[in-house]
Amino acid sequence: MKILFISHNRLGDAVLSTGLLAHLARLHPQARITIACGPVPAPLLALGPNVEAVVVMEKAPLAGHWLRLWQQTVSRRWDLVVDLRASLLAWLLPAKERRVLRRNVASLHSVRHAAEVLQLSEPPAPELWLRPEHEQAAAAQLPPGGPVLALGPTANWGGKQWPIDRFSRLARDLTGPDGLLPGGRIAVFGAAGERPAAEPLLAELPPEQCIDLIGRIDLPTVLACLRRSDLFVGNDSGLMHMAAAAHIPTLGLFGPSREELYGPWGDKAASVRTDLAFDDIRNDPAYDYRKQDSWMTTLPVEKVEAAARALMARISQSGEAAG
């Protein structure tokens, strides 16, 4: 069985759809899956079960990336095409069955919305995969030696970025003597191009605690490092969704985006938002998505720390109940 799985360009959206990929692999264990996605999530999706090829969709003028994808896939007869991008491509390829995701008119969480393409009543949780070499590389970056606080201080838009000085204060509080992770190390994650935005945080953290992982490791190794961490706190981003999919305690920070649609998914995940509601931000006369000014300034450190403590307490209680 040959399956074409058309995923997303952005990392976060792609991660949120990986539960469907895992579901298809379990449902059709002999299937050969080809994935089409953007260049950023490609290294992660390539590690999925039954994936035999990944077609990287580099954006091109006049939707040329869709033409290239058609050229690369039209010569095969597909048993199933799953299109999460609601494109016309699924209807232009020879296929026995097509599943095209409709617009999210019900305002469902992205994971629930994606599950509709296969008419699943229970949405499959995101899953990510690794190879032993990624685990080994992560062990070199984060060897055993006490708890690890993982921070994601950047975002794909400045409006979603919590002020850097607040990340510094939070990290000191959480790893201080009375913190959740006393004496913990602080691992700072981000893409290479995000280094300028994160440099002030690196400069403020105690060098003996700080582990700078910004742009230094590939995405699968980032995932392996997240799995070795004890708590992730970060802005609404693809990294946040990776942390949740890594099944570590994950706290997402929200302001000009909607946590009910894009919050981290899982029983170890939670969101905390600014004192301003999403509609208050979007309806503010000063709001302009073209500007990089932060809309996260009404989220105090104390509120984030309280949310982190509540998350860890909930996870602990859940573990005790299960035990």
C-alpha cells in the first residue's frame, strides 16, 4: 500500500499532525509512506514509521512548490492521499482514496481538527521518533547530573515572545533553593537564526548552569535533549509542541495566539496566558502583526511560576493515583 501524507510547512503544525501519521502506520503496517512537508519539520517526519521518502516543499513564487510536488508524485498510483493542507493536489493525482482536511469551522484544537480528515472520534496524540545516534548526541550535550530546565525563549513572531528578562528571572526562581528544580541546569533551545533574540538571556544566566543549544544541534537531537529535560517552559512555537510530544512537563506561554486551538497537547502539558485575553489583544488599535513588538508583557513571572508549580503538582498527583 502506497500512502502520500501531505503535512505542513511550519514545525508546530507538522508536529501536531504526527499522531495521524502514527495512526496510519499502525492501521497499515505494510504501507510505504511518502511525506510532503516544509524543510524545517522534514528531518523529524523522516524518522516516522514506514516512511520511505520525504519530499521537501521549498516555497516558490506563484505556488511553484505545488507544481513541483505534483511533478514528483503524479507518476505513482497512490492507494491513499491524505492532504492536511486542503490543496487541489489530492484531486490531481491518481489515487484510490483521498482524504482532504476541511477548514476548521468548528474552532477545534489543531489535533482534533486534523483527526477529522480520517473521521477519528478520538484524536491520536502527536508522536515523534528518534534513532540511537540522536540519543547518543543528546547524552553528550546533557549528561546525567541533576535536573534540567528547558527554555524556549524565541518564537516565529516577536508578538508571541515573552520578554527575555522574565525568562531569566523565571529560570533563577525555578532552579533556586526553593524552586521546582533546585540546582538544576538551564538548557536554552532555539534555531540558529534566533540567536540574536536569545543572546540577552544567555548573558544573564549563570554560566555554570547554562547550556547553550541554540542552533548547535539538529532537530532530532533537539528532541532527544528535550526528552532528557525535566520541565519545558517556552513561547507558543514548534519547539513547545516538540516538548509536549516528548512527554515531558510542558508549559506554553500565550498572548496573541489561541491556546484552545494551538496549546501544547498531552496529559503533561498546560498553557498560561497573558492577563489580556486573545480578543483584547487582537482588537487593540495598536495591534499590528507586521510589527515585532511583544504582546506578552501582561504575563508576570509570578503567574508563570505558579502555573509551572500547578502543572508539576498535577503530574505528580496523577502519577501517585496511577501507582
